Amino acid sequence: MTTALPHCCWHIAVIQKEDCPYLREGEEELLINQKQRLLKRCLECPKFLEDLRVFNGELHGLPDMFTFAIEEILGLRASIRSLQHRYDSRSQEIKSLHDIGVALQTSVDRDEIIAMALTAVTSGKGFGLNRAILLLVDKDRQKLEGAFAVGPLEAEDAGRIWREIEAQDYSLQKMAEVFYEQKMAHEKEKFRDLLARLSVPLGQSDHLFIRTLNERKSVIIHDLFQDPYLPHEQKQSLGVKELIMVPLVSKDRRIGLLLADNIINRRPIAPEDLESLETFALPLTFAIKRAALYERLQEELERVREANRRLNEQQEQILRMEKMALVGQIASNIAHSIRNPLTIIGGFARTLIKSVPEEDARRQYLESIVRQTRKLEDILQEVLHYSESMHPTLDDWDLNQMIAAVYTGQREDLELSHIHCRLDLQPGLPLVRIDYKKMIYCLRNIIANAVEAMPDGGEVSIATRREGNNVKISLHDSGSGINPEVLGAVTQPFYSTKAQGSGLGLPLCARILEGQGAHLEIQSDKGQGTTINIVIQIQREERHGQDSDR
Amino acid sequence: MARILIVDDERDIRLLYSAELTDEGYEVDTAGTGDEAARLLQSRTYDLIVLDIQMKGESGLQILQKIVQERSEMPVILNTAFSCYKEDFSSWLADAYVVKSSDLTELKEEINRLLAKKQG
């Protein structure tokens, strides 16, 4: 048995630098630490292995066992390195996720958020999937609509989008910004057909997308072509076998569905891809929802601003009108105080003319006075016409006297129609501020209705009563009653009852009365006659210029 | 000869109207206030009254309401500087409504018309 010396230096406690070709700079400690040197260098040194081989068969096979142990150690080492690598890439991913999450929270613009999200899904710095498609719920149209997609349309297109941007070594957020500003419009146009084809009505609950959305559970479909819930055309449009679907749901609201795949490199989708996207779905959902809320807030704000602007305008207009009314009132007062003197001057000039012969020179002078006063009167008329158009014609009136006057005017008509009229007027009623002409119009109208409702004669009673702060005029007739349709319409503006018989003109009366702080109450039953109350407020100070019918 | 009462708080208007109407052959009385008018209306009968609306104290409209109540057969002409009352009362209570003017033709025509109607 020949025992060759060991070929290498593993058995020497202290070696020189040139003894081992595998030692690197900075590893001088291994020159004197034999055990560490064995673990770190010798186990992988071919000369050491050769020495072990030479020892083979000796020491009851111990070198064999030793070789096996070494292989095991090397295997474990490799798997530690691979785990370390996965750990690194995973923590890189988490960091990206965090970054993009933060970025998502900084934006309230929906398109910008979508740009960031799809950048994160498809860029190498993000999740590195080939293609991402976002479908969003459109509540108004009850549809899940293709909103946006990022990725290559064809194989040669693959990676180009990101190679251009990634060449700059931007952060994920910066990349998203660049993408949003430079590529988004183009990408959207590129995928327009696909997005349109992927839209599904929300009610189609047996559709793969809607099912996934309703079940709120992310899935990887490994063989899309075999899936029974996706129509053939949509399978064709997507053109992939493997697809990740992540529903975006916040509380009870369905926001959308995120699809991702590896359409180009066909890399199998791993459970980690799904996990990453799932984690990502939550901040994305919040961001999209918040953007929608923000948009609504802006709209509401705009509406409020608009309302405020209109209010200000109206206030200014009211102010202007008040000023105009004041100017008009002043003009009117001046004009009125001038009219009497003019009447007198011109009047006497005319009186004098009569006694002056035509050939008398003084006649011309008088005619001149008459002409000039006439001219002034014309000017006055214009001024008054203007200012009077701005003033209501309200005055304080005794309603009993007014009713008596109306009754006197209508008496003949009533008698001809064989209608007996009974007045029941409460004495000592307070005066009320009303537009006399309009109030009389209303009374006459109501009486005329009563006459019409009693073609064969009957009885009308008119009563006045004070009721608290109101004075009430009640007119009752024993006629056929008012058509319920007309009755209901009385309170509606612009309702015309023309050619509908009894009740004609009542809507107009109701409106006229409203303009004077009064209102109509009507009670009518077919065959029971009709009672119409006009209720007028007694105290109506400072109501000038507020009449709605002006 | 028809007797006419002029009610106006402006002295010179009263003077002008009575001169002109007397000239037309009417017997004319004038009153400067509502009270004065009421006293005259108590003491004698008039065929027609010309009433100013805008007066100090009792307004022509208030006098008008009384007249309508007590002497509904007597024609009343409202005569005022305010044309705005015209739309309101002409057809309801007063028999005529004439806006003041240096040209008294309209006033005289209305007086003639109403007196003729009353007699006829």
C-alpha cells in the first residue's frame, strides 16, 4: 500500500498565499485558520477531492462518507443561495409595492392612478407581467367596461415600451409619470378594440369576469380556452392560456377587475404573482374609489360655486331694481307735483284764448303758452308711464264695501239667471291692502262661475269674516260643483281650463291672489255645490314691490 | 241747469275748473277737503262730482267709497295726476276717469256724456 503525500495544502495549519490559487484578496485570515479554510475553499478544490479519492478504501471507507457529506453541504449551500435570491427579489417587490402604493395615494386623478397601477403590473421594476388590462364598473350603464390596457400588442412589440423608459433607470413612480405623460394616450388607442370587446353587462352573472367580481376572489385560470364561463370571442381576443384575475372591491362596492397575463414570453404564472397582485389590489381599489369621490366632490363644488354666483347676480339685480324703483319713485313724485301747475297754467291760457280775437297779437303769445305746456305734459306722461310701471297699485280697502260694489254691478245678471244672492258681511272688518282692480276681477270671476254652475237658478251666498290675522271672503253656490280635475289644477301654474266649463279662470284667480299675499281655498262636491274662500292677510307692511305678478 | 261739485285740494285747479265749467253753463261748487265735500253733499244735491284722488287728508278714493255707498246714482269722475289709477277704478266704481291735463276737452266730454246718460 502506497501512501502518497497529500497533493494539496489542506492538512497544513499555516499556508502561504501562493499555496492556494482560490484565495482572494482580503482573505488572509484563511491562511492561518485551517478549519475555516477547509469549509470555505477546500471543499470545492479539485486537488482536495483528488486527495480524498486517493485515500479511498482506507480508514474503513470514511473518505467515501466524507465525500457524501461534502456533496450534501454543497447542495445545502446552493439552496440557501437560491432562497437568498428569492428573498431579495421578494423584498424588492415589496418595496416596489410599497412605493407604488404611496404613489397611488398621492393622486386623485383617475387616469393617472390607472397609469401608475398598470405600470406597476407590467414593468420589470414592478411585477413584470407582460400585459395588464383594467375593467371598471360603470354604474350608470350597468356594465363592466374595458377601461385601459398596457402591454405589447404583438411579440416584437414586447418589452419595447419599458425598454425605452427603463433605460433611464427611473424609479417606479417616475416611470409611471413618464408613461402617463408620454404613452398613455397611445396605449389607450392601441387597445381600444380589445377593451371594447371585453366589456360585459353587470347583469350577466354567469360570465367569468362578473362571477370573479361577485365572488371577490382572485384566481389564476390555467387554461382559459377550456373555461366554460368565457365566450369564445373573448377568449380569442385575449389570446392567452393563462390569466390572472383580481377583483377590485371596496366594502360592498364593485369597482373593477384587473387582468394580467404573460402573452409574450409565456412564462408560467406563479402563485407569487397572484399574491403580489392581490396585495396590490387593495391600495389600487382605494385610489380609484377616492379619485371617483374626488371627481364628484369637484362637480358638487362647481355646482355650489355656480349657485353662489347666480345668487350674487340675483342679489345685484335686486339691488339694481331697488335703485331703479327709487329713482322711478322720485321721478314720479316730481312729475306729479308738476302736473297740477301745468294743468293750471295751460288751462288758464286756453281760457284766455277764447276771449282774445284771432287777429290780436296776444293770441299768439297765449297759443305759445298752450303749446309749451302741452309739450311739458307729454314729457311728464313719458316719465310717469315709466315709473308707474314699477309700482304696484295696492291700497287699503274695506272688503265689505268692495263686495257691495261688486254685488251692485252683478245684481242684474244674477236676477236674470234666477239666482238669489244673500250677503252676510261681518261689520267692522279691518282694512286690507289689496290691488282693488284685481281683487274685483277675482270676485266677479268666482260669481260668474257660480252663475254658470246653476243654469236653472239657485242661491249664492257671500260672507265675510275676520279669522285671526286674516279676513276671509266665502262664496257658496248651490250649483253642480266643480270638476275634480279642474279643482286639482287650480294650484298648478299655467294651467288653462279653457273650454272645460265650470271653473274657468280659477287658476288665474289663484295666481292673482297669491301675488297679493292672499290665497284660494276650494271645496266642491258633485251635486253639493261649491264653497270658495278667499283668505287675505290683514297685516302686510313693507310688502311693496314684492308682488310676484309684477 | 246741472250742478257739479269739484273736489280738489289745489286752489288754482278749483278756480280753473269752476271758470271753465261755469263757462260751459254748469252751476259749480268746489271743495278743498273731504270734509268740506261731505258737508256740501249733505246740504245740496249734485248731478255730478269731479273728484281728485291724491289729496291731503281724506283721499278721493275714500270719498268715492262713501259716495258709492250712499249716493250710488250720482255720477263720479275721478280726476287725477296719476294715470295709474285709471286701470284700477274706471270700470268698477267711478263712472269715468280723466287724467289731469291743461286741455279740459276730455273732462268736459265726460261730464256731458254722464249727465246725458243720467237724464236719458
